[in-house]
Amino acid sequence: MSTVRADAFGTGPLSRAAALIHTLVTVETLLLLTAAPGLAGLFLLAPEPANLPLAALCLLPLGPSATAALYALHHRSGDLTELRPARAFLRGWRLGAGPALKLWAPLLAWLTVIAFTLTHFPATGLPGWWASLLAVTGVGGLLWGAHALVLTALFAFRARDTARLAAYFLAKQPRATLGALSLMILTAAGTALLTEALPALLSAPLLLSLLHAGRPVIEETREHFTA
């Protein structure tokens, strides 16, 4: 009977729930710690258009941190006796920080240009429909970035190949893209209604939801684009 208890320990519903909570809290803590310098600077900046380039610089550490968090969440264990989220996070950071920055930095630069243009749109002299086009382009860039982060976290492609695959999946996997869009809308609404700190406070659950939404992307990549 004692052998049965030993085998069953850590595998029941309550144990799996405790394992998930432990993993989320650990990953959340490590993500905030590794991104802390940039996030601290971001919260100190005044919400003015002139500070957009500085905000982009503050967000640079977030890309590698999110990639490491996605890696750790993807490789999480539901068994209390097999929990190593900190080790998985650090391994994800080591493997993905460089590749993530190669995609994250250009994306931030592009989004900064779009945001700066929209905040100064009357001075551009462009027709009004250009503002809508820029906004749609910005949202598309964010969705591309969501796919790119997932791919960077879980696969060892070259940056240009990851960029192409992320663009390919925008239309090829509409369910995953719509899932990422829904998360963006919910996060933006929660931030507007509650607090600007909401995305940081709920980053681990949001990234776990992104992983679930991106399952079709992960499965197709594993099936068709890896040896």
C-alpha cells in the first residue's frame, strides 16, 4: 500500500494544480527580475510621445525574458516531484536571448515609428486613411511578434527563417492568430480599466495562454519544418 502512495504522490489533480501554480509564480518572478531594469525605467517615464524611443529601449529586455518564460512554461511538469521551472527558465534564457533580440529589437523599432507617426499624425499631412493603415500594420506587427517569440522559444531556427515562419503562420493558422489577438485585446482592456501594471503582474498566465493559442503553430512547425 505504501508503494501505491509513493507512486501516486505528485500526480493527482491537487498536486497538478499546485505544480502549475508553483511554476507560474516562479516563472513570473524570474521574468520580472530579468526584465526589471527596463520595466522600472518604463514606469518612470511620463506618458508623452517624445518618450516613445526611450520606452522602446526599456522594453528591450522583455523579449528575451518572455522567450525564456515561454520555454519554461512549455517544458513544465505536472508532477510535484519533477518541478524545475527555474532551471528551465535559465536554460530558455541561455538558448533564446540572442535569437529573441534579433527579432524583438527590429519589431520594437518598427512599432515605435508607427506609434510616433500616429501621435504626430496631423503634422504629417497624410490622408486620414493612412492612420488606419498604420494602426492595422502595428497590430499585425504585434501578432507577428507573438508567433516569432513562440517559435524562438521552442525551435532553433535562424532569425530570418523564424521571421518568415511567423509571417507565414499569420494567415496559415488563423486560429492561433485570432487567439493571440484576443489576448492582446483582453490585456489592453484590462490595462485601460484596471492598472498599467496588469501585463507585468499577469505575464506568466498570459504567456501560458499564448502557448495554448499557438499549439497549431507549434505542431505544424514540428511536423513540417523540423527534421
